[in-house]
Amino acid sequence: MKKHNFYAGPSILSEYTIQNTADAILNFADTGLSILEISHRSKQFQAVIDEATALVKELLNVPEGFSVLWLGGGASMQFCMIPYNLLASRAAYLDTGTWASNAIKEARLFGQVDVVASSKDANYTFIPKDYTIPEGMDYFHYTSNNTIYGTEIRKDPEAPCPLIADMSSDIFSRAIDWSKYDAVYAGAQKNLAPAGVTLVIVRDSALGKVERVIPTMLDYRTHIKKGSMFNTPPVLPIYSALQTLRYYKSLGGIPELERRDLEKAATLYKAIDESKMFRGTVTDPADRSIMNVCFVMQPQYQELESAFVDFCAGRGIVGIKGHRSVGGFRASLYNALPLESVLVLVEAMRDFEATHSRNA
């Protein structure tokens, strides 16, 4: 039975990425060695990281003056690395979910943090809009997509200071106006590669302005100077990322990826909105994530949640249970997920509703 993978992360990867990574595990670049055992100092792996870096710049149209880094520690490590390197006195943060809240907590260790708005009181089911970013901020940090709650900011915000964005779950799904940013970071395990590497794109001129002493491993300049090779990088995830980036380019790059993502999301949201059994948790279409679609059953059907998950499993649909903190369902529609899988889920929803609806 074909599987339709809606897990939120680690998540679906393209067949191209999986097959090429599997081949490299057996024999990397005709070396007779596995990618698992090759030296990161070898010319063969240097070619991998060079091409991956070049493709990130090409696909995202990253201008001169920015460095692309491949780091360990996950996006959560960036919650402290960003303020360690860039927070001199005050920074503004937008609180739109668990990961934004965690980033705020870490930033407060390094300077004054102004939380300009929060949707916590509404269980993060909307994106705050009527807020003011004070003058004199070192940067404004936001989380572009909230995987747990299903909200997303798909336009670069306006701010009187540089932007910083955690784009872990929607990077490579839209264009970025780099003139507004000092840094963008993303854990790889949603739209790029297996867990284990974090992509960081940072403006070079923004660094070296804080007075604090930064530990060597936490200083972006260390990794820029050494080409992400100061310590042994996560070799396998970087190789997989290269395969994904090649795949993205072959499809037509960001414009085509965004077109596909919008089509998938529109298809699923339409089915939810037309249903009498299911309802979306994010009611404002402008705030709805196209990466993580969160929905629940209407109150009179809530006892059928487990039955629906089992029903889906019988059709090869996996990973649709909502995050343990919010319950319900979550369908993650990352770039590698085909429209076919969304259509299978929509059909399952309709068939389940037809069988169990009390108004049928």
C-alpha cells in the first residue's frame, strides 16, 4: 500500500532525495566509500557543500553580503545564537506560538526584549496584526510558520529595523525580500533534509557589533571564516539537502514550489470548510498556514477522532494526528508532498463523513 506521509517533522522527502541519498550511503561519488564514512575534509564532500550553498543562494536569490551556513543544534540553537550575535541592547519579538515563545525566552538572556504582540490568549489561532514595533530595536524576530497551531506569515513584515525570521517549516515555499533581513534560519527536517542540520543565512555586516564575548562555536563569524567546517558538519543531512535543492531547481524553483503548495492547501481547506464534520482551527484565511493545516471534529463528533485516524491508516495516510498540546488533526503539506496525497486525504474525509454523519 502506498503511504501518504503527513508527518510534521521529520517529514516527507522527495523520492529523488531518498534514492540519491540511499545510493550515496552505499557508494558516495564513486569513491567506494559510504557518505556515512567519508571525510568532511575530502574534495568530494567539499564539492557537496559548495554546490548546496550555491543552490541555496540561487533558489532564494540571496544577494552578495550574506553568508550561508550549515550548522548543528537545530533551530532551537538559533534561539540563543541570534541574540548572542545580534542583540546589542533591545530587540522586538512577535509571539505566535511555541517556538516563538521559546525564542523569546532565550533572547531575554542577552538583552531587553519587547514582545510587541501575542496570540497566546487565543491559543495561537491567529496572527497578531495591530502592533507597533518601537524605534531603536536591533531587530524584529518572527516565526513565519507555526507548525503546531497552523498559522503562517507569508509576507515579509514591515519594520523600522532589520528582520530576523525562523523559517524552519516554510522556507523554499516563497520568495524573500533580503533587503529587509539580517538573518533567516531553518531547521532542515521539514522542507529540506533529514534532521541534523540547520540552514542559517546571515548578513555579514550585521555581525561584530555586540560588545559581549561570544564563545567560539556560537559566533557566526567562526563558521563563516571556516566555511561551515570549523567542526565536523552533519555530512549526511547536508548531502540530502543538496539532493533536495537539485530537485527544487529541476521543478522550476520557488515560483513552481509556491504554486504547488498553494494548490494543495486550497484543496484541503476547501474540503474542511465544506464539511459538516470537520472544521479548521484557524478561521481567518489570511492567517492559515499552507504548510500545516490544522483541523478538528465538530463537538458532536469528537469521540470519532481515533476512529478517523484508524480509517486513514487503512488508506495509507499517516501522520495526521495533531500535536499533543492541541489535539485534533494536522496535515503537513511540505514541498515534497504530492497533490495526490492531499486528494487521498480529502476522499477519506468525505467517505468517513458520509458513513458517520448523523445527518446522513
